[in-house]
Amino acid sequence: MKQEILNNKELLEAWDWESGRPTGVSITRGESYRTGTPHEGVHLWIARDAGDDIELLFQHRAKNKALYPDCLDITVGGHVTFGQDKGKISKEALEEIGISVNESELTDLGYCRFEDKTDDYHHREFQHVYLLADQRPLDSYIFNDGEVIGLYAVPSLFIELILKKDSSMIVEGFDGVMIIKRSLSRKDFHPMIFDDRMKNYMSVVIRSARELVRTGKVTETMFQI
């Protein structure tokens, strides 16, 4: 774990791990990772119609990121700062991929309880997961904050395949300058995607994304604290 994460002074709100509720108490991001104090995170997956399949957009994390640099990850993700009640995912979407998100257009999948403990840190988070069906071209996205350096449109069938075993596929992406094609395999993605703890998460996201793109709605609540 990089010291810059443990020393991060960004204020988050502590949540109670048992009840899954916010406490109204602030804590720095670094302290939350040192002590295992739960907090709220936000995830946004953007899905696109690709004819016989749908695609999920994966952000390309910058090579200077403290955690998991140069990996493909959730379209948009971040922590919720202390006192932020509205626009939680909108702020992250604008900063990371340069789009204004109307939260009324989002599909709210609820919360997923996540825990990751290593010798360096103890990360506990209630991840608030959203879906957005959006057909805008890849080269219309803008990477504002230097933390994201590209987006890749990854077919859902390929995601399901590499969740089971390693494989490769040439996928279209955008690096902030031009549309590119790149061969992707397991090594290119955030390793947590393949963790057993994420099996249900990824299954729900893929199934819900397909339903949203095909029918315009998701018919069941997917995540619960």
C-alpha cells in the first residue's frame, strides 16, 4: 500500500459495518484504510448496445495511480466525501470521463458490501452501484483529472469468458486522442474483478446491463446491504 493513500486527508463519512448506515462522523481516507472503518463508495457502469451483444466501458487507470496502476477498471468509481448528499456519482463522472450525468437517468442497483484486508491496509466499503445505458461515441469522452487515460468498450460475452478462464480479444478503445484497438486478456484488468468475492457483483452487473440495454429497465433489486 502506497503511503500517499494511508496519509490521504480527504474526509469521508464513517459507516457502521453491522447496520450498514452512515454515522455522521468524519474520518480521513487514510485513517479509514488504516483502521478498517467502513465508508461509502460509488460505482458507475456505462453499457452500450453492440448488436448481438452489449458492451461495458472500462476505464484505463493512469500509470501513476497508487493502487492498481495501468489496469482496466469500473467505468467510474470513487469515494463519497463527507457531507456530500447529492451528485455523488455525477462529480466523479465529470472528473474522470468528462460527462454530465443526469441522476434521474441512472439505474440504481443499490449497495454491495465489500471488504479487503492485507498486511498493509484494511478496506471496508459500501459500494453504491449505478448503471447507465449510453450510446455516445468513445471519442466524445474527456479525461479531465489525469487519473483516467482511456476507455475500452468490452463485450459482455468476453467478460464472462475471462471471468472463468484467461483468454484474449481485440477490443476498441479511446486513449484521449484517437480510437485504438488493443488485444486484452486477464492481465490487463483490475485483479479484484476475478476475485471470488466479486463473482456475484460481476454477474449482477452484466445481467442488469443486458436487461437495461435491451428493455430500458432493470426489474429487480440486485444489491442489499
